[in-house]
Amino acid sequence: MHQWEEEVQLVVEEMRRILCYMDWRSHYWRSLVSKREVLDATVNEGIAAYAEKQAYIAQMMAHRFSQRWLSVLEGHCIPPDWPVHYTSSTPV
């Protein structure tokens, strides 16, 4: 039984780390926009749009993961220790 409880703790921690990684990934993509400047404004806009799209994808993946995992965890009375913005029903 103790091994089972430890496995549950490990899985919940892995879930938390995935959500934190997706947060980092989203911020990382947004930070790349200011690191690269091209003289052509159209290219700059394209780079910014691509980075924003990648950041949005990371945010949506994290939100979808959290909503699916949260319903399972709540069904088993397991309170997750996640960032608060992942315990709400609306995406960031």
C-alpha cells in the first residue's frame, strides 16, 4: 500500500512538472521575439506571430492536460499541488 501511495505522489509530481515546463516553454517562445531583429518589418511580424503561436500552443496543451488530470484526481480525492491558474476552468 505504501508503494502505491508513493507511485501516486510521483505521478502527481510529474503532472505538476509538465505544467511548469509548458509555462516555461510559453515564456521562452515569447522571449525569443526580442532576441532577434531583422530589418524587414514583415519578417519581424512573422517571427513574432510564429513565437506567439508556439507560446499559445504550449499554454493550451497545459490547460487541456490540467483539466483532464484534475477531473481524475478530484474523482480520487487527490488534491494536486499545481499553479493556481491550472485549477480554474478557463484557459490562461
